[in-house]
Amino acid sequence: MTDKSRGVFAISVAADMVSMQIQNLRVYERRGLVDPDRTPGGTRLYSPDDIDRLHRIRELLADGLNLAGIAHVLHLEDRVRRLEVEVGRLRGRSNQP
């Protein structure tokens, strides 16, 4: 787990960081848009990566997308990132003698 993916911010801090209501963060989690870490007691902990994702959700909402559309966009963006990593890995392998 990288430092950017480790949950460190409580939900109230995360909500303040992205200028959203706590209830919205809970909805986004239920809809699968974010997946914060949990303490053994069940407290949500948001990572810097989660904060970046919440900012992206806010941008997409401002662009007029609904939550279903946002879920689709985020899924496609995640897939593109994974494919870019794979292409880079394959290119690196093909450049070796």
C-alpha cells in the first residue's frame, strides 16, 4: 500500500477538504465511487487518492453528469490508467535485447 492510498483522513476532514457534505461521501461510497479504508471499529479513513477521486467526482457533477454517469467515467479512467501501465511495461520489455 502506497502512502497515497493509505487512509488517514476522517470523513469530516475529507468532506472539508473537498467542500462536500459528509452525507454525500457516504452516498458515493454506497454507489461504489470511493472505497475508503476502515478502522477495526468501522471508522472511515480517506486516503490522498480518495481525496483526488472526490475532487474528480465534484468536477464531473459540475459538468452535469449523474452518479451513474460518473461511475462509468471513473471506471473508464481507471481502465485507461491500468492499460497505460501495461503498455509501458510491454514497451520496456520490447526495448531490451
